[in-house]
Amino acid sequence: MGNGTGVDGLVLVHGGHHDSSCWRLTTPLMELPTIAVDLPGRGQRPADGTPISIERCAAAVLEDADAAGFERFVLVGHSMGGLTIPRVALQAPERVAHLVFVGALAPAVGENVNSALGVDVAPDQPDETMLPPLPDELCRAMFGNDMTDEQWAIAGAGIVAEAAFLFRDRVTGYPSDVPVTYVGMTEDVPVPPELAERMMEQLGPDVEFVRIEGGHNIMLSQPDTLAGILNEVAARHRT
């Protein structure tokens, strides 16, 4: 641990209706030690009957970073993972060297995913509700529109239940002193280019933007491309 101004590795945070397995094609391609986190409500952190908040998700990221021995790291968030990674950077700014948003949501301060998307997800469900996985046909249209049948067989197997409260919990702020890269995809359905532009406006004036020709789950459809971007970002902090 402790590379001075450098980094010990990368921490990857999945999005809604996913778990850490969505990164399984990307992590082997990384040049630095890399971990993928299961946010509360899935994988190694099953739902416990209480609301799952952004704060709990941030705590899970720091817990896994500690377990990996990462004192300072590049933090990557896909889709709804964009809610968690800035909260981590606000809570532990000395530990986050760089934030990378991949097709990620970044609602305005005081807003939430529901307001960002203009849809009230599960309006009559209690906060502790875990929403069931979406139907396969809808999932593929949203997450796998650029995938072959073989790729979707891998990607579709990782669709899981999602916490209703994460659509409602409100963003409290964004760090102003952490470098930010936003990776946007041209064929992204959940976060299309025009929405990605609105999200980037919340992240400050100096956001680096990288465009990929592809769909939302780029870490599964083009892991080599995404890994190349993440490796380049991490290399900037290897001092």
C-alpha cells in the first residue's frame, strides 16, 4: 500500500440490475491490480430487508478497497454506479486519484435517478424493496443492443434484482478536486448521448470526454476497448 502520489489499483463499480460479474471480461485486461465490487443487495452483499442507499454503496466500495490493500485508487462507475463513485470521493478524497464515469448517471445535486430519467420507478413500493430482474427481451434492448447472441448469453446471465431506494436516494454533491473522465457510447440506450451530455454538466468544467462506438454494456461487448481507456487513465497516476 501507499504509492505516494500514485495508485495501488482500480476499483470497478457496476450499475443497476448488475453485479460485479459484469466486469469479468475487463478485469483480466487491466495492467494494475483491479477489483470489482458487489454493491449491497447482490452477490456477496445480499439484501437484508433495509433500504439500500448511496451511502451504503460507498461504504461497500471502501470496505473492498481496504480488503484489497488499496490506499489510493482509480474509481470507475458504470451506469447507476455513477451515484456511488462521487460519494466515495467526497468521503475519502485522499484515496481517489481519478473518477471514470462509463455511460454513467450523474443527477444534479439534490436530484435522483427518477428525476434524471423522468420516470418514477416502482412508485408504490417500499424503500426496502428489491425490484426483480427485468425481462430478458427488455434487458437485451437496453443493455445488449450491440452484442452478438454469444455475448448476450454471457451478459444476460448477470442481470439481477435492484434496490428501489437507489432510484430515489438523492445526490448530495460532487468533488471539485478529483480528475474526471466520462466515457460515453454512441448506441447507449439507458444513457444516450444527449443524456450523457447533461450528466457531464454536473461533473465540473474540466471533464475529459471519450466516445466509444457501442452500446451501454461496453465492458462486456468491447472489453479490450474499455480496458485500454482505463489502463491509460491509471498510467497517468503511476508515479
